[in-house]
Amino acid sequence: MTSFSVGLLGHGTVGAAFAALLAERADEIEEQVGMRPEVSGVLTRSRGDFRDILERSDLIVELMGGVDPTRDYVLEALGAGKHVVTANKQLLSQHGEEIFAAAREAGVQLRFEAAVAGVVPVIRVIHETLAGAHIDRVHGIVNGTTNFILSEMARTGASYDDALRQAQELGYAEADPTEDVTGKDAAAKMAILARLAFGADVRLDQVPHEGIEHLTAGDIAYAKELGLSLKLIGSAERIGDGISVRVYPAFLYGEHPLASVNGAFNAVTIESPAITEITLSGPGAGGSQTASAVLGDLISAMIPPPSLFPPARDVPLVSDVESSFYLHTEVADEPGVLAAIAEVLGRHGVSVKSLVQHGQGDEARLVMVVHPVLGSVFDKAVSELEALDAVRSRPRVIAVIEEHFD
Amino acid sequence: MTSFSVGLLGHGTVGAAFAALLAERADEIEEQVGMRPEVSGVLTRSRGDFRDILERSDLIVELMGGVDPTRDYVLEALGAGKHVVTANKQLLSQHGEEIFAAAREAGVQLRFEAAVAGVVPVIRVIHETLAGAHIDRVHGIVNGTTNFILSEMARTGASYDDALRQAQELGYAEADPTEDVTGKDAAAKMAILARLAFGADVRLDQVPHEGIEHLTAGDIAYAKELGLSLKLIGSAERIGDGISVRVYPAFLYGEHPLASVNGAFNAVTIESPAITEITLSGPGAGGSQTASAVLGDLISAMIPPPSLFPPARDVPLVSDVESSFYLHTEVADEPGVLAAIAEVLGRHGVSVKSLVQHGQGDEARLVMVVHPVLGSVFDKAVSELEALDAVRSRPRVIAVIEEHFD
């Protein structure tokens, strides 16, 4: 067995989640890549020796955050010819050129998907999928804390202060929320995205940012009347021969792909003439989400492609699956019909979630949505319904996909 | 100058768009990768010699479609140690294992982002970003033709036949729409996604598919009452130790991330316990979109990473940009106020898009959205407004982002 040694810097929420995820997925990764990733050492503020870990590692995962001493660590690792995966937006938005240059000189991989929008793959998509595209604009919601606060203000009419307090209680905002609510966190991410999309050296201190602290419930209420929703937008776009990079609260029309992104989610839209636009969305933060992004980067660094597809595994194909269903029946307009139908459904364990009755006489219809049930079971129930005298034609059945997180 | 030779098989809509895009972006790609991509030959049904082109190429781009003779071409190219980029969903969903095995044996790259959902980067994200993730489900809207038809039926109340006719007139559906409307096209794409997400050998003929031909305007109207929208869904999910892969029309609740994807767009949601979910959306077809996906794959195949970041370019940072704005003013409740405000705005070239008046007496408010204007110009107009006697407090200004495609 060949192993691939990973030195881990930092063991906070993300670091611990990464170490756990790596252990959990090591077998699968070995099968896929032909090498088994193993943690060669962990450095925290209180334990571990950096040089010792570096020497024993093929790749360094940097999850300490901040600029000091991580800048030195990352530069030293790259200089020693080790690949680096990092989630450090402060470091890249302030010292990106120095670090990119060190990686180029060493000819090693530097990956940082987790530095922007968590597991939402905006770095990889801009840098790889759209490597050949002329990008006009990248804009999005890149801070989950502020999006949660604004979503709550819109949903409940709460004031900024109340929504912030709620975000803090639920763990979506820190005790000191300054970096998030002033837009500074988003500005660091936009500096990194602008560097990737336009090849321009943009540093955090060059990105003007306005936050959400001054926004009122009234702004949101008025805006709703105008069909708008309020988001903290990070934007990087070409203007003539230059670019504009900034963070500012903005209203979006309802049809805009970012308008419906609510809660702690992040989303980024990338515009280019050849592709119109791509939108990527998902959870922007959280230990296991960020750890997943780091793991994806780690695996990419382990396989300098060819992009290999291991032989297929033997997996049974299942055809009878659970689903919620829409059921439309034309029924006789007479007493007892609903009871007869409900009896059939109940006997098969089919439970009704919502129901609409329509029309009278020959036009009477019963339209309902049922809770998830095995397809074969529902088919049997529907066959029995069809046989009822009160059901006048073949019932119409269409699957219903439930909301997420239910 | 080092060049990188690309043999192009097929010169239809996508092939021609790809050749044009490659020529347009060659300088940028050379700067980025250090090699200049050049077309070494073009094979069509009527001209060119495959063996000759193959010999002179580092990489083959296959955009002919179909299984015969493309299967032989692709296998021969891989066997000759050439990288292959293809957009061919028929080939991969019917002969995927044979082709993956050939690429593995040769140790060359095989990339096919454009085979599923056009430039929406679902292949790369599943195969690379989520390489270490345990994926539970991949489901989405992977056929733009049917999504356009269903969107039209929902928007206008049209029948299936009328909506299909309109799709044909606008070029979203072919003269013979069978592959699309029966769900077969989507089934081929889901077979490929299931292979990637679960490592299972799933072939097109194993994917049950139901289309949209039998759906009625009535289904959609009833569903609207229940808060549902109708989509043709491709789904690949784990069920116990097996997997289920299928294509079927389904209703989605309004909060579902796929519910708001309208028109010819595609979108795919990937679910995994560690990440919750990621949703990717964008145009699913079209010559230049598909060509962009092919170009991204080509560049990835040209750079067996390290994932290098070339030195930054010198790009001016622009701070004064055009935007639409929301303007909220507390005004005196007396005649002539609106005229005074409109005069100031008009003199600065600021044009009002929509306007709401609220309250009376001390509570009088004017809330408006203005058409795009340079920030500095709008600031000047707002300063003048603030100086008006009739304006009782500092106006509130928030940027407004317009809908796309405006």
C-alpha cells in the first residue's frame, strides 16, 4: 500500500471535521486514487512542531486561519516542494501574489476551494471549467451570516438588531460579528474571485465594502412592494478596460437567480458572453461543509490527472422507490365518495397531505398530494380506486418531490 | 512557441462554435498554459481522414455524436495515447465502461463535461470537488427542451401541443422531438451521472424513463393551487445498498432549489450528508455554451496540474460604476414636492423606473427605483435633493440589481 502523507495545521472546528472526514473516507479514496491519505501530524497553537510535520508530509492542509504565522508556514511548505490546500481567505486576499508565485516556482499544487463560499465550487469552476472563457462578471452572496440576517428581516419583519441576535443564538453569527456585518469577510472573498476571474492583483484593502448594519425593516418592506429582495452582494466586473470589485447591499428583482437564495446559503453567478451565466449555490460555511471542500482539493492534488475512472462497482439497481404523489380523480358528485376513496388509501397505508375539491356533477374532481409511499404500494391503491364505481375515469398520478430538509 | 494539436471530429453547430471559440481564445490560453492550442485537422462525414488527423494530434475533440463510427474513433484515439474530450452522451451512456477502461489503460485524460447539462459543471463537480464525498442523490433538470415546454405551459396555460410547437419555432425543440419529450435524452445523462456519483455501471437501457407528452394544462393548474411546479426530473439516488436511476415528471414544492429553474435552463442538485446540497444551474444547451464546456475540458487536459496561477496582470480598478438605485425620501406633504424632486433628478439625467407614495403629513414618503446611472452622478443628485426644503431627512439609497437579460 502506498500512502500519501498529509500534515494538518489547525485543529479547530474545520480542522477536526476534516480529520474525521479523512479517516471516514480513506478506504474509498484509496480505492479511487491508489494511495491512502494519512495524517502525518497535527500542529496547533499549543502542540506539534511545524518543521517536523513538514518533513514527513507530501501535502500541507492549512486550517489555522489568519496571516501570522500561517503565511510563513505556507511559503515554507511551497518552497519545500509540498502541495498546499488552504481555506484561508485572509492570507490569500492579502498576500495572494506572493503565495501564487511561490507555488508556480515550486511547480506544486495550491488549492483553496474552501476559502470562498465553502463547498460551493466557485474556485474550481472559474479556474478550470471556465479557464477558456472571457468572464464579464462574478457576483454573488458570499457571506452566510449576513444572508441569514437579511432573510430573517424579510421573513419576519424583524429589526436588524433582533435578526442579528437570533443569528447569534443559532450559531450563524459570532459574538463579535464585525467582520461579517461590515462586509469585510465578503470583500476578502471577492478579492480572491477577482484575481481568478480577471487575472488582476486585487487585495483586500482595495475592495470598498459597505455592510448591512444600517439597513432597516422599513427598507425591506418598501422594497417588497416594488418586487425586490435585499441581499449583501459581492461583485467583481469588467468596466471598460478596468474592473470594479466591491461589496454592497443591493435589491434584486425576483427573477434574478440570486433573489431566491435564503438563509445561511451562499450563491455565485458567473457571467460570460459564450455561456450567458452559471449559478452555483450551497451552504457557505459549517465545519463539515468546509472540510468536504478541503477534501475535494486534497484528492485533486493527489491525482495529478489523467482524470481516471476506476472500474465500475457492482451495485443493484432498485426500481421500486418511495415518493410523494399527486393524485387526480374524476369522481361522482355524491355522498360517501371521499370516504370510499379515503378507505382504500388508508387500507394501503397511503396518507393524504393536502386535498383540493373541485367542480360539481360531471365535473367533480378530487385532487390530492399524499405523503411518501412505495411506488408499488401506491399503484395497488390506485388500481383499487379505479375500480370504485364513484371514480369515473383513470386517475392521474404524478410524482411529487418534497422540499428539502423535511 | 510550443503548440498543442487538437484534432476535431465533427463540424456541426457545436463543432463550428468550438473552432471559432478556440481561435478567439488562443492567445489567452497560450498565456495561461504556456502552449498554444491549434486545430490540426477537421473530420466531417464528407471530408478529412481520421488516421491522418489522429497522428498529428495531441488530443481529439469528438463532437460528431452518435455511436457509429465515433466509438471506434474514440477507442482508437485513446489506444494511441491521445487525450479525448467529448460531448457524446449516447456513446458514454451505452459504452461507458469500455471507454473508461481504454482511458485508464492508456493513462490519458478523458473529459466530457459537455455531455451532461452543457456548461453547467456537474461532471467536474461530482468527479473532482466531491471526489471524497459520499453522495446520496443527484437529481435535476437535465433537458432544456422539456423544461422550456413545461415552463411555457405553466406561464401561459398552453396545452402540451401548443407549447411544443412554440419550442420548435424558437429552436428549443427539434422537428422530431421524440428523444427529448420521451425522457430518453435525460435518461442517457442520468446514466452518466449515476456512473460518476456511485461508481456503478449504469447503461441507458437500464434507466426507466417517462416523458411529458401525456401532461395536461389541467395538471399544472391544479398543482399551482397546491403550491407545486411541474418539472421533468432525472434522479439517481441510493436506496439501501442499491441505487435507483430514473426520469419522470414530478411536482416540486416552491422552496425546492429546482422549482424556480425555468425556460431552457438546466440545473442539478447534489446531496451528500457532509455538504447538505449543492445546486448548479445554467444554460443546458446551445452551440457556444457547449463549446465553452468543451474548451474548459481541453484546457484541463492541456495542464496536467499543478494548478498554476500565472502572474497577475495590471488591470485598473474602477470605483465609479453604473447602477440602478432605490431612493427613499421623507417629504413634506404639500403640492409641488414631487415636481421639485423630479426636476432635480431629470437635470442630472436620472430617470425613474417605478415609484410608490406612502403616508400623509409627517409620515409622507416617496420611494422609487431609478434606471441605471453612474454612482457619482446619482450621489450629486441625492445631495441636491437633501438640500430641498421639502425633503425632511437624509434620503436612503440602496443599489438595485436588475434582472438578467435586460
